[in-house]
Amino acid sequence: MKIICVGRNYLAHIKELDNDLPAEPLFFMKPDTALLPEGEAFPYPGFSNEIHYETELVLRICKSGHNIEEAEAAGHYDAITVGIDFTARDLQNQCKAKGHPWEKAKAFDGSAVVGKFKEISALQNATNIAFGMKLNGEWAQQGHSRDMIFSFNRIIAHISRFVTLKEGDFIFTGTPQGVGAVRPGDVLELFLEGERVLRFGVK
Ligand code: ZN
């Protein structure tokens, strides 16, 4: 499986990092080795001094497809959860400044964390999904899917023009505002429609 991540999909987050508004979804990938094994703590990597959390809605692809029409895209994912796209912000800023790829800052082991998936059909409000993350018991990020610049269906249509989506792939759909740093000893709790879908620590 592969993990595809969308960047710059919430206006307030684009502003907080002083980025430009994208004309089309911006995406990058993480390998399957980036997925934090279930039940494990996130291992703070030695190569960074600034690991940021990005709390995101994550789609699970249930049907393979290439060049998927936006109108057909909803049939290609069946479940959703909340995840963390861990980012070595210090390395990412160096990569951006040099025009280099971001993999070093985004694709490292443990950098993709996902909670328990919920069937799309079981959502209380599929048109405006509420999600968030508590850091050490306090709300750190809260978002709503209606604030996304590019919808799930638009994202799937766009990505699948270039990359075939396969059953079991995950798509991280971008972070709202409020990204920040974690430190060893921190505890993160992820919430989808008010229900906790994961609790894990940083070691
Ligand atoms: Zn992200």
C-alpha cells in the first residue's frame, strides 16, 4: 500500500506557514514503512529538533482506479479516520529553501499515524466532518471538512490522473491551522465526530 498526502488544503493553515494558495491539489507520498505500527509510540527521530503534528482526515481507498472522474470518486473510498502527518519542519524548511524534494522531512519511519477507521456510511454528518487532536489533554487542533479548499472527490480525481489508486491506500487530506511541535513524553488523542479513534505517545 501507499500513503498519499495533500498539502495546503485549508486556507488558515496556508496563511500560518506563509505559503501560496495552490491552483490544484498539491500532493506527496510516504512509503508503507512510514506507517506507525498499531499500539506503538511515535519514536522521536534523532535527525530533527522540530517535529510538528498535522492532524488530518484520512481516507481509505476501497477500489482501484486511474483517471477517476470526480463524479465517480465517492465510490473509491469507504472509510475515514483521523491521522497525524508528522513533519520534520526544520528539514522541510531547508528542503523548501533549496527547492529539494520533501521526503526527508515527511516520509520517515513512523511519520504516518492513523486511528481506527469508521465507515463513511456511519458518519453523522458526511458533508461537514468534525475532527481534532488533543495534546496532553488540551485541544491542539480542531477542523471541519467543509473548510477544505479541495474536496475528497476533487483530490481523488486529481491524484488518480497521475498515480493509480489501489485498494488499501490511504490519503491524508491536509491539515487545518494550529500545527505545532511535539516532544518526547507527549500524549496525543485523535477525535472523529467527537469519538476518540486513537491515543498514543511520543517516545
Ligand atoms: Zn499534512
